[in-house]
Amino acid sequence: MTQTLAGQWSVECSRGPDWLFVRLSATPDSQSGGYAGLADSLDQLRRAELLRRLLVELDQVENLTEELVAELESLRCLLETSGGLLRISGVGDASLPANDRQHHLAHYPTRRAAVTAGRPATSPVPDC
């Protein structure tokens, strides 16, 4: 299902066992507000789905800016203070801004890797 968050960000959402998967769309050229408020919007979406685990998929985001990384860090803090878990996929260390490579975001190349966190999967994880 596609939803529009505050700031006019379009996201595709799907659910898995105990997870909410959110694919952030490519940054539109007309987006003037940046990523401000994205953390709160994603947290509200997660809470509305009554889930604690959130995977943000960034494979369509062309430019992983420091502002986006800061919003993801804020989101991580929001989730951890309520007993939740944030992971991101579709990004590698080389894509992160240089001063953010040592941050606390758990990031993985694929959805499967993020959900299993390196452990063998015990049940199928949708890859799409």
C-alpha cells in the first residue's frame, strides 16, 4: 500500500511477521522541505500498525544526505525508547556521509539480511 507522509513523502508499506516494511521513494526534485519530520511520521505510521519493528528501505533514495541520516537516527531513538527496533536496508557503508559511518544505525544490503540480521532465516521473508 502506498501512503503519503508529512512533507509529502510517498512511501510503500507492507507487513511481515512482526515487521513493518517501509520503502522511501526517490527524493522528488520539488521537495523543498527536506527530510524534516520524517522520523515522527514514520514512527506514527509504525504505531498505527501496532508493530515494534520497522525496516526502512532506502534502495530508491538517490542521495543519502546527512539530514536523512539524522532523521533516521532520531527515528532509531524514538523506537528504542519504546522497546522497538529500527533497521535500514538498501544502503552500504560507502553510501553513508563520511562523518556518519560510525553511527548506530543497523544497516543491511537487503530486506532479508536486515530481518535475519545475519542469521539463517527460519521462514520465508518477502524480497519485494
